[in-house]
Amino acid sequence: MADGRKWLGSNITIQSNVDTAVLFISEEFITGRINDTVRKTGRGKHILSLGHGIIVGKPEENVAHFLSLPKE
């Protein structure tokens, strides 16, 4: 993502897909993965999404945590 941002510049919107499997891990891990992605792409002109969406069986509290973080 960092290379893509450098290549495209800051005026282009880019999308990053976080592996949906992170929702099975801890909230701390989810936070770290999102923070790492945002650090690499920058805070502006960035769409953060899950690679395969939300699959049945994910802990609901982890889904809520994932969805709340990009707003911060």
C-alpha cells in the first residue's frame, strides 16, 4: 500500500482490503492491522474495506470494533 500511495500520489483515492480473517482475532490485532494500513496509505483519499466482506460466524463485537476504527 505504501508503494501504491507513493506511485499514485496523494490526490488519488485508493482502496485497501483488510483480510476478513482478522475479525476472528483480538480487537488489539484488528486495531494494529487498520493502523498499519492507514499509516501506509495516509489518512486522506483512502477507502478501507474487508477483502471478502463479513462472513457468518465472525464475532459481532470484532465486526463492530472494525467498523468503529476508521471513524477515529
